[in-house]
Amino acid sequence: MQLNPLLRRASIVGRRAARRVRLLQNNRATVLVEMAFCTPLLVLIMFGGIEMSNLTLVNTRISQIAFNTADNASRIAFGSNLSLPQVREVDINDIFAGAEAQAKGLNFKQHGRIILSSLEMNDEGGQEIKWQRCYGDLPVNSSYGKQGTGKTGTSFKGMGPSTKPVAATSGTAIMFVEIAYQYQPVAYGNWLGPRLIRTESAFNIREGRDLDTGNGAGIINPSPTAPVSSCP
């Protein structure tokens, strides 16, 4: 009389055990489980690659802007065939306008700064930053000094690497450009942290230029006068 209940219990236990075995052997959802674990990691890797690619691209663009700004400044040639070319404030503003156009999409004015310096030889054979103009709202200064640095004496050796600074020779000038830009991340701002991109470029002026301009400043501002892009 007690055999049937025992058999029923054994049958139930057997069926449960069989279901557990089948469940353990069932691999139909394995791919979904693996994807659930892997997808977040793949997304992180993908966006990380996009961020690093964008950082590299922005570095390249900033370097190209510095190169072109120095090149354009070296080509300024306002004047007549009867006199040496002079640099005007409007010429400097045009150069900065070109740099802003080249930096389209970077919001450069808000997050960057261009520092354009005219490096010349002073009366004592040393180097001097004769004039300096700036564009952009990023609060950074030149790494080498402000306008007037090296006006007297020979202690100021030039601009650029300390081991081999760039120096101007008598009667000519070097257009030296420094750019600083606060990188704006696409997605991983906290992961990358603040990234300040800095680059430099220098060109010797392409032809003779009136470096004194009659006022000793090296830049004129004839009527109608243009805004002066002075450095803070």
C-alpha cells in the first residue's frame, strides 16, 4: 500500500533531476548572455577609439593653423614699390580671421589663443619681441615673454627650445606663433582629463620690411583705424 506513494515521489524527483540536466545542457541562450556581458565593453572601446582619433585630428589641425598663421604673417607686404612694406593692425586682424576660419568647428575663440610675435634683433645685438598680438579668450601668456622683452641687452636669446632658440638676424624679423587650445572631448572628458594642446611655428619674413615704421612700434594703424588685437 505504501509502494505507490514512494514510486510517485521517486518519479517526481526523477523528472526534476531530468529537467535540471536538460537545463544545464541547454546552450541556446549562451550567445545572448555573452553579448550582454561583452556589449558594454565593446561600446567603451569603440567610443575610446573615437575619442583618441578626434584628439589626434584636433592636434593636427592646431599645428596646421600655427603653421599657416606664421606663414601668412611672414608674407605681409603693404606698401608701394617706392618704400619698404609696413605691417598694419588690419593686416594682423585679417590673419587672425583666416585662422578662425581654418579652425571652424573647434569654437577656437572661446577655447584657444594665438600669440603672434615679431622677433627682431635689438640695437645691442640681442633678441627682442618688438611687437606682439593675440587672438582668443583662453587665458594663457607667451612662454617667452611679452612685447618689449629683450628690448635692451643680450640676455634674451630668442624664442623656441631653450637648447636651440630661434633668433633673428639684423634687418629682418621672424614671425613666431604660439597656439594654446583647450581640447573639447567628444565623450570621455572625465576619462581623458583636461588636455591643453600647445604648438609653435616660425617663419622668417619673405621680403624686406619697414621694421621701425617711423613710430618705433613696428606696426602702423592708419585711418580708418582698425581694432588692436593686443595681448592681455
